Amino acid sequence: MQDIDFETMDDAALGQTLGKLLRLLEELEEDREMVLGQTGVHVPGSYGKRYDREIEEIQQQIDRVKERLARPAVG
């Protein structure tokens, strides 16, 4: 996942980015449930770790955007 510079974004761009990240997180969590929740199908443990890592990275970006939006605008 690419590192995005949230500090240089205005509030409108941050809001759009937050929406995209929230949708991506929801889709990834649904995909994880579908893949890992299947009974009778063996899925390597690395799949679960990969999903967890990606979900954590997206959640960290969401947290950074929310922190940036919570700060008063400078300038």
C-alpha cells in the first residue's frame, strides 16, 4: 500500500480519501470473510495474515486521515 501525504491535502480531498479508504476496508473485510469463512476448503494460514496486514494498514491510514481532519486548518 502506498504512503499518502495527508498533510498537504485540503479537507475536501481528505474527505474523499477517507470515503475511499472506508469502502476499501469494507470490501477487504467482506472478501476475507468469504475466503476464510468457507468450510471444507483449505486456505493457507498466510492468507489470513495477509488480510490482517492489509486491513491494519488501511485502518492506520483511516486513523491518520481522521486525525488530520480533526485538526484546525492552518493558513
